[in-house]
Amino acid sequence: MTDLNFRRATRADLEAIVDMLVDDMIGRSREDGSRPLNAKYLAAFDAISRDENQFLLVVEDAGEIVGSLQLSFIPGIARLGMWRGQIEGVRIKSSKRGSGLGHQMFDWAIAQCRDKGCALVQLAMDKTRTDTLRFYESLGFKASHEGMKLDLTAK
């Protein structure tokens, strides 16, 4: 993987991104890999594209999309007006997992956060992803807070 290209995603990349979201033990049950793409993905992409504090990354290896993540820059009043970088939706094509691509993607994302003036990078992950937890810890992330979510789609 020497020919990596890190770039902002375009609408033409959405199918590849959704395919990576679906190709995941948890994503299989919550994502929609049907074609044409679900309109919700298109609407989300458009909203992300309009927001200067959002960056939907794709990583290409010799022209093939092999990774993606969403990076959000969050301004805050707390901690003296500190900016945070939030990393979400990290996916690597199954054929490239274990290749070091994840480390390269996080190096890139953390550098972007530094360039934006963020003092903290945060992420959330499903507690069942024990391998993912070990990976994030190897990068220096610490489980310093408990996170909670309220599912507004649950009946």
C-alpha cells in the first residue's frame, strides 16, 4: 500500500463507503446495502458536504477505495473554548484489515485535528468490539469517560 491517496469523499464514493459499512459484524444489521442507495445516505452526505467542520475521508489504494472515516471538528465553551476532533464511522475494506491502514488513517486524522487547533481527539465505539478497543488503546486513546446514547428511533 504505497500509493495511498487521502481525500475528501465525493457523492460518487458513497456506494463504496456504504459497502464498507455493511461489511461489518454490527453494520450488517443496521446499514442498508441496497441499490440504488437509500436516500438517507444521500441526504447525510449532502449535509456533511455543506458543513465546514465535517470531513468525510476516503482512502484510495491504487484507485480503489479501501478506507473511510468521518472527522468532525467541534467547538466548545468548556475547557477554555477547546476544540475537539471527533472520529466516527471508521471502516477498512475487509481485504485490507491488518495491513496497517488503520494506523495511517488515524495518523492522518490526528494531524488534521492538530492543524485545526483541536486540543483533544475523541471517539466512541461499540463495547462489543474488543479488538477495536485494543487498537485504539495502542494509538494512545484512553477510556477516560463513560458514554451514553439515547436511541430516538426505538419504539
